[in-house]
Amino acid sequence: MYRRLTAIAAASGALLLTLTGCFGDPAGTGADAGGAVKLAANEILAKVSDKAGQSDTFRMKMTMDMRLTQEGLTVDTTTESDMAVRLRPAVALQGTMRVQASAGGTDLQDAPSMQMIFIDGSYYLNMGDPKLTGGKPWGRVSLEGLTGMGGADLSKEAQRQSPAEMARILTAAPDVKETGKETVDGVQTTRYEGTIDLQRDLAKLNQGQDSQELAETYRELGASTMRISLWVGPDSLPRKQTSQMTLKDGGSMTVTMVYRDYGKPVQISAPPADQVGEFRLPGVPQIPTRT
């Protein structure tokens, strides 16, 4: 059972990347009675987005707390990851992920700490159990295989979840404003906060089927709004971001992301071929890897 929930949690992480990253051009949101403050914050965040968008690489540390109820069973998961991200010339990621879970108030044992690499359209996972990967340290899953299991295309999601995109998303919040000063990882930052109406802002997008599918996903989760906080350093680069959503049946999702090492070299490569086997996860349909 735990292996199945681990897969669900991992897929939930990919889902989160989709949910928090698919907003379009914030232009045309308009001003209201507090427009002077809102426009000032929007203008600042637009510049932040432009500045962050100039970085091809960064590191991203994420903590995601999620509560979901299915068939009367409440499952709590905490997912922690630390990833090096390269956006250009081609998206690649490398890092670690750890999932802890409890169901019905009972802790689930054997929470694995996984190593993950995404490069050239394939995911490589090292879960510390060779039985899951044909006796090899690493298992490979193609992009087509993961999306077939309900996962997301990280080559797109890394771009959507980039610091530049998160700053751009926040400009779409009608109530976005500066809310204080804080120190993040030793850097003095300015905090901006706002709330996104998920259905309204999705309706503004011109993304065709993707937009419709996301709107339906939000409805299924019972999420109507997302509260976003973004901490920006004196160099106009995002340093931290949180997203909060209330889901149906008492569910919730809270994500904290800390960004660092903008523009620093990132070396990512696939594991040696003789160290890669077929990925098998009990309770999840077999997904053959490409040869």
C-alpha cells in the first residue's frame, strides 16, 4: 500500500507543478479602488519576472504538505525535494526527493529517499531498492510512460514553476501588494502576497485544451483560490515562494519553494547505461522503458 501512496504523492508533486504554473499573460487584469498600490506591486513583480527569466539555471528546494481524502480514508503526505534545474538549452533536473505519509492517522513505514534525474525526455529514479529496477541502481521511465501513469511533463513544468513564472503568476492577483520585510537564507527580502481566483484566471487564458483540463482538475479537487506569497531579494530575484489551496473534504495543499544559485553552472547527465534497469513499482501498471 505504501508504494502505491508514494506513487500518488509523486504524481501529486507533478500535479502541483501544473496547478501552480499554468497562468498566462497577466496584462489586462485592471485596477480597482486600490489600483495605485496594486499597479506598483505588479510593475515590480513584472521586473522581477524579467530578471529571473534571464537565468538559465537555479536550485530549488521544495516542501509540499498535502491532505487528501479518498473513499473515506484521509492520507497526509509531506514531500521534500532539492533540485538543480537547467532551463536552457534543454530542460534538465537532478536532485533528491523524500516522501513521508500517513493514512487514517497511522504512519506508513519505509519512506524512501529517492534520487531523480530528468534529461533528454526520460526520468531516472534511484529508490534504493534494486528489486524495483531490475537489479540495477537506476530505473528509467520515458516521458510518454510517466504521462500515461498520470504524471506531468517536467520539461514543461520546470519552466512553469521557474522563479520567473511564479513572479508573473502573482501579478495576476487583483489584491497583490507588499506585505513586509524578512530575511531568507541570510538575504533581506521584500514579501509580496496575493490571491488567485483559479476559475476566473484560467478562463482568461488562451491555452485551449490545457486550460480546460486544468479548470476541470481544480473543480475535481474542490479548489477555488490559491494564496501566493513571494519573497524578493535586493537583486530583484525571487528567494522564496509559498502557495496554499483548500481542497474538498477537508483537504489542503501547502507548498514552500526556496530558490538559490541563480546562473551557477549545473552539470546533469543520465546514469551509465549499465546501471539502468526497467522500472517496476508494485501496485502501479508496468511502464516499459525505451531501448
